[in-house]
Amino acid sequence: MKIILSPDRGLRQKCEPVSLKELPQMAKLAKKMAKVMYQYDGCGLAAPQVGVNKQMLVIDTTAPGEGEEREENPIFILNPRISKFGEEKECGGEGCLSIPGITVDIDRYTYIELEAMDLEGSSIEITAEGFDARVLQHEMDHLEGVTMFEHLDAIEKSVKLKEYEQAQAAGAKPGETSIEQKR
């Protein structure tokens, strides 16, 4: 399984919901997605980023302490819908496994509540703040066919696309958020 890179058209398609009868197949895919996410030191990965047009994502925002190995605690989320947004937004830098070598500043809500389904088909509710809320919103964008570039105005988009071209030319790989990591 490999990461699909921008500008692949699959990243711009709205994803289909996961049905209950697809759950066994999605459980197998979920484990593979988590493995790929950890391989590239990501904190989230959506199904379209591995070429699957389904509303499924995996996140793990736990970070290891200094000198510690990362403990893997993936959360698998299917068919997510944000049910409540907080009042505040915050601008922050985001990287993307499908757009390696750059970081984009994006305004996101600092608090969200969402409803979804887990891998067993049960309804779940998730409340997220700060970085967790940012990661969930980023991954949910992928399910709607939205990449980081769509959050930018025309001038910013032009600048970031040029940076991305330079990062690709420098050989940026998923998990790298700047071409300085190559040096």
C-alpha cells in the first residue's frame, strides 16, 4: 500500500460512505492504513490517500516523549460528520502525507464534536480540541475531496504550488514537511 500524492485526481473526489456489509473489508484496510501512517510518522490518514474512495480515516495524535518510542494507539473512524463547531478558530501550519515537503497555514476550529461509526458498526461520538481537532478536520477534508491547497486564496495557492513543485523536484517523501529535512 502506498500514499497517493497530489495532484492525483483521486484526492479531489468526494468519498462514498462505508456500509455495514463492508465492515470486514474496511477492518483489513484500516490495519494497513495504520501501518502506513506510522511508517511515515503521520498523525492521520484518510482512505483516499491510499486510493480508496471510502469515508474512513485513522488518527493517532499521541506523541512520544523525548527519547521514547511512539506507542501506537490508532483510532479508526468511519462516516464522520461534525455535529458541533466551537466558536474560535486558530491558524496553524499543517503538513500532509499526500503533499510532502511543504507546510500550509490553515484556519481551523479549535473545538469540534463529531458523530461517526467504528469498525464494529457502532455509533461513536468524539469531542476534540486543539491539535486533535485540527487533525480530524484535515483528514475529514480528504473525505470531501479537499486538499490543503483549497484553503488558500489564489496568490497563496500559486506560491504553495510552486513550493510543492520544488519539494517534489528535491525528492520530498511522505512525512516530510519541508525540503530542509532532505539536507
